[in-house]
Amino acid sequence: MATNSGSPGRVRRGLRIPWGMLAAIAAAVALWAAASRLIPQADLYLPSPAAVWDAFVDLLRKGVLPDYVAASIRRVILATVIGLAIGVPLGVFIGINAKVADFFYPLLNFFQSLSGIAILPLVIVWFGFTERTILVAINYTVLFPVVFNVLVGVRSVPRIYVNALRTMGASRLRIIRDVLLPGALPHVATGARLGMAYGWRALIAAEMLVGANGLGFMIFNAQSFFLTNRIILGMLAIGTLWILIDRFLLRPLEADTIQRWGLVQR
């Protein structure tokens, strides 16, 4: 009877304590605390870790921090889902035909390099300081990496597989379903990871400018009142949340997709 002997090993590796990372964090906090003691007016320019911890406890007790975290995560997830729903079919449609793909390739490359932060002032002119502005800015940032990577994935599928189905009388829809889309899935996962990373940055900037609840708004609002400990707390929350999302959601999804479709050996 076949057994999955590799699973216990993978579980044990996943449960290992990352001592190196913990040591690096401890060293960074120690340097931060030492620098805070040496700087004049540290509460204004570089609050100590204890001051930032006090801000964390205060905002957590008041329920402000959970609300802001939930608002930011909700926006980026919604924008990513919409970006995938539009980007994957669009990327497949463009990638089917070589001439169409060659035409759109430089355009997609151009818009992918133009960040959502750069178009944010224009989006504000269109939609004002509203929730729609935030979602449009994130959607834009998520969409183009997804379309671009799906296009590359479709074009990278060996033509021999497509031609084999054509000789057997397969329709274009079946070729897309059975060959092109499965072959492009690793690129879809990569595009989703990149798009969500770019979208996370655009989200923070949009929340700052639009003034909606969220981590970006928390940082910008704290700056207005010179609450530097809340600014640093917001920065730490943004970085920590992204590390958790990337490590425990996006990276495993990308790795499993690549392994599932035989691009690497288990």
C-alpha cells in the first residue's frame, strides 16, 4: 500500500522554530532601543520599542487597530479577486494568438511598470476621495501583473500539445481548458503573488491620500498629531502582515501550483 512518507518530514520542517530570524529580530530591537536612548527628543523622532508597544496595547484595547487591519486586508483581498477574475481570462485571450500577443506585450509591460501610486492622483480626479478610488487603484496594480504573466504562460506552452489536440478535432475552448490554462497556472500563481504585493503598496498609499480607515490612514493621521509611536506601529503592522500573507498563503500556493503541474521535482 502506498504511503506518503514525505508528509511527516515536511510537517516537522514547517514546525521548526526559525531561530536565525528570531535572533535577527532581537538584535534589531536591541539596536533600536539603544538608538532611542541616544537621540534627543526620542518620543518625537524615534520612540523606543516600549513606547510603540504601549501604542499597540492602547489601539488594540480601543479596537482601532483590529478595525484598521481588517479594512486594509478586506480591500486588498477584494481587489486581488477582481484582478484575477478579469486578468486570467484576458491574459488567455491575448495569448492565444501570436500576433495579438506581440501587439499587447509592450503595452502590458508599460502599464505594469507604471505603479498604482503613480496613477492615484488621476483616479482621485475621476472618483474623488471615495472607497471606489482605493479599489480602482489596487485593481489597476493587481491586474497588469496577472495579465502579463498569464500571457507569458500561455505563450510558453509547447505548441506541439496544442497541435496534437487540433489534429484530433478539439475545439478552441477545449484547447484552452485542457492545455493552455493548465500550462499557464504556474504563471497565474506568480502573477497573483506579484499583483498582490504591488497592490498592498498601492493600498497603503491610497488610504493615506483618500483618508479612509486602514493602516495607511492610521500612519497619515498619526503624522498630523506627531504621534511617532503610532507611525512606527503602522509600519511594523504593514510589514508583518505582508510577511505573514506571503509566507503562509502566497508562497505555498505558488509552490504547490508549480509542483502540481510538473515544473519541479518533489
